[in-house]
Amino acid sequence: MTARAAGTERRGAGHALRITVDRDRCIGSGQCVMTAPGVFTQDDEALVALLPGQEDGAGDPRVREVPLACPVQAITIIED
């Protein structure tokens, strides 16, 4: 992970969900925000950021669609 990449991991119910964002790769298209607005936002530079308290994407089934919506694959979601 680069200094501008971030991720989180949530364990529970026998699995872990990890969202990783690569801010070096992000071009600010906003597809993540349009797909899962309850999980993602854009900062002052229009780069992807996870909303506070939503780092694991819990409660938003659309979060799994975000990696496909991102035109530069700046977001990955791994479910163990």
C-alpha cells in the first residue's frame, strides 16, 4: 500500500470485509460516490475517501459494485 492508500478490515459472522482505496490511482470520476454514497465521498481534491464510520461498508450492499464502477480500479474489496 502506498502512503495514499487506505484500507480497513472487519471481522464478524465468520468473514472479513476489507476495502482498499488507492488515492494515487484515483482520477476523481466520482463513480464510487454515485454507486455507494453512504460509504464513499470525495475530498477537497476530488479524490476518493471512505466516510467516517463506514470503513467496512457495512449495511450498503452496493459497496460490492464499486470496484466495477471505478474506471481506474482504484478501489478493491476483499471478502474472506
